[in-house]
Amino acid sequence: MAKALILTSKKRVEKFSDLTNIPKDWDLIFGEELTSDDAILYAGGDADFIFADAVREVSKNLIDNMSNLKLIHSEGVGYNKIDLDAAKEKGIYVCNNTAANSGAVAEHTILLMLGLQRRLLEGDQMVRSGQQIQAKGSFILEGISELGACHIGLVGMGSIAFETAKRLKPFGSKLSYFSRTRKIQTEKELGLSYLPLEELCKTCDIISLHLPVTPETTGLINQELLTLMKPTALLINTARGELVVQESLVTALVNGQIAGAGLDTMNPEPVELDNPLLNLPEDCRYKLLFTPHIAGTTKEAFEKMHKTVWSNILAVSKGEQPINCVNGL
């Protein structure tokens, strides 16, 4: 008999997980509502596996006090809320769903680009208020760009950036990227050019972020880089809110240093009403297009991710190596 502690939505597990292969004598403990380590340990401190929402913290304290724990699995791609060092020290696998939702996030990235370019939110509101002709006239005179006329810069070149570039290619966009290591084969395959980060920010019409959160990437998009960008440039973030210094982004939008930003993720989450990005002056409100961190949350992606989670849990229960291990075990 084994025990799995599920620190994500019970409704999502019921909808997207096929549990028919899970042994009948296994105990599944749903802890979505548990808000403290003490409560989690009381309910499932003897669990063998943790299945955690990608934004759910799995602390060193939790890991150190779960003597049976063998695997911690993120529901999504992100795993920065899991204490990797503590898990590695105790020989506990940490796995994620790398690349499982890359296509979904790529589609959403392009949605935000197009939504900002076509002034979707502003146009919708003007039509609803009876100003359809005024909106059309002003949008035409002020100019609407096509993606095919844009130089798009991708920051990072993992699976999501790759899928984004692949989908942008038919639009005819000029594509460049920055990564710590050059991807020569990818450059050839997709017609990408490599640029240093500062040059990417200076020359591109759209900057799109595709990086994990690490000590090196936290706060990467700061006042210095935003100042380098064109006043007509757009910033897209479907990665993690921690990549952007939000106060610097507010300043850049208010001062007209960049034209707009499309954000699927912010910091911290859940987003509170006092977040500075939610409190821009009235004349700046259409410079921002928000979505509620849903870029990678398609039905197909969740079915794929849940299948991987349970396959890895079953593998570890049999003494086998899981896939997508991120802490070097």
C-alpha cells in the first residue's frame, strides 16, 4: 500500500486524471485546502508521493519531516516553489511536466501579441459603448502593425520558445533570440538569428519571455533593459512574473518608454488589487492586456500532464527511474 498526497485541485484530478491504473489499496489524500506545513504533515506526513500544483510551495520543512517521501511531482512545468536542494539531499526525485504544454503556451503568446497590436481590449470596449466608427477611424490613422512586419525577440530558447518561433514563422516575422547557449541547429531549422540580450531589446518590436525562474533570471527585465526598448515595443510574458521588475514596467508604460505589455503571469500570485500593474493611470489602462495565468492550461495539456504525473508515481513505486527529473537524481 502506498499513499499519495495531492496538493492541487481535487476537481482537476477528477477531470483530467485516469486513475484506473492506480492500485485499489492506495490512499489518495487531497490537501488542496491545507494552508500550513503542520496541517499537511498531520494529514499526510507518511505519504510516499506529493503531487503539487506548480505554484504550491513544497518547503524544506515539509520534505525533512516526510520520512517515506520518494517523489515530488509538479503538476505543470514550473518547479521553483519546491526546495530542490532539500529533496536531493534526501534522495527524493523532483519531476515536472517539461514541454507538455509548450504548444498551448506558444499559441497564447501569439494571442497576446495580436491582442495588443490590434488593440483588442480597447476596440471591444469602444464598440460596446457605441463608438465602433470612431474606433475604426482612430485605429487606422494611428496605425496597426502586422506580425509579419515585426522583428520579434525571444528571450530563452527552450521548448516553448521553439514552438512559439515555429508558429510565428508562417506570419513572416523576422525572428531573433537570446539564450545562454546558442542553438545552432534551431537557428538553421527556423531561420533565427542570435542577438545578445541588450541588442535584442534595442532592435526588436516585440520581446517575448520564455525563461524559468532562477536566481539569475529573477528581475531580469529591469529598468535598464526596458529603457533600451523602442517606444513602440511590446513586452510579452507567458513565463513567470518574477522575471520582470514590476515597478520598472509600470514606469516604462507610464513614461511611454514602451507601448504595451501582455502578461499571463505576475508576481506574486494570486494577484491582489494593490499590485502596481493594476493601478496604472486611466490613460494607460489599454497598454496592458492581462490573462489569468492560463497559457498552458488547455484540456489537452492537462490530460498529458496528469498522465505523466501518475506514470512517474507508478514507476517510482516499482523502483524504476521517473522521467523529467529536475534535481539531478
